Amino acid sequence: MHRPLTEAEKKAISSLKKEGAFDDMEQLYIDTLYVSGIRPGEALALSYTDVVRCTIRVSKDLTWKGGKHIKPPKTDAGFRTIDVPQWYQDEVNEYRAKYPDKPYLFTGKKGDCFSQSSYRRFWTGIYNKINIKMGGSPRVLFKGKAINEGIEVTDLTPYMFRHNYCTMLYYLKVDVKDAARLMGHADIRVTLEIYTHLDSLKSSTQDKVAQIAL
């Protein structure tokens, strides 16, 4: 089972944000995953018209099977609208003002959607900044493959932001049916499994949950 962000990871990300260590696209990507819990491929398929009036409309997914393709979600549950904070909408609006011609929010060097290798480099850049901030050393890629894993003090992946979002929904007492809709789970049992797991941990973690913010 994927895990949510640790307090150490959230602290590192928050510090890096305050320091301006992430570039504009890295920052927006992190914030998109954090406030919406959408899958990485869904985030990479977003365009400006998908983020309006403090909502994210999910209707596309980037897949790399047989090349790179923007496709509809695999199930009807994947089509959904997610409310997001005003500060996030403001961030997207500012990003659009700086980069008005981008076909997607997150693009490769050629200005089109990410290839699998270019996305791997993009995420590794984000990961390295967080890992170093937490006391580790850089992972080095060559031709899309890690030739030096560095000193890893975190195993952070994009999907952990998704699990973190579901965890936030639980602690905000969002009904499991609504959580399943927001997560885009075709089978509510997937969401229920997470909620049940959190129920078992609640007694030991309840007092440690503070304001949810990066």
C-alpha cells in the first residue's frame, strides 16, 4: 500500500518552496498533486482550461504505452471535478500569465507533453532537491536510467501525494463515497481499504495531525 507524505518530507518541501528552490513547473506540479490527489498521468494531461474557478476537471490521462498518448480515463470514475483552494487557482493563473502558449501545464523541452524519459528526468530533479534537503545526495540519471542512486533518505514518489490526499480526506471526515469519487476509484473498496487502514492507526496518530498545509 502506498503511504502518505511524512512530516519530514512535508517540512522539506515547505522549506524548499519558501526558498524558491523549485522552478515554476516543478512547484506547480508538486502543488497540483498535493491539492487534488490526481494520478501523475492525469496531472501531465492538464491544460489551462481544465483548471478554472477553483476546480480541476479531470478528463484526460497521459500514457506511454506504444508511445505517448493523451487518452480519456480508463473508467467512467476517472472523469471527475475536484475543488481546489483559491491559492492554487491563483498560482495557475500566474503561471498562465508567464507561459501563455503552453498546450499543457507540464511539458517537455520541445513544448509538448512529456515523454516517459523526459518525465523521469523531471521527477528526478524534484526528488533530488527534496532528498538533499533531507540530508541525502543526488540520484544521477544517464539515458533515462539511474547510474548512481546517491544516498536516499526518502523513497518519495508522485503516487505518495495521491495517498496523502486520500489521507487528508479521511482526517477531514469526508464520506468514503465522496472520497472515492474525488480519487477516481472505480471500486469503492479501494478507498474503503485506505479508510479502514487509517481507522486502525487513528488512535495513535490522532493527536499528531495538525493543520494540513505545505
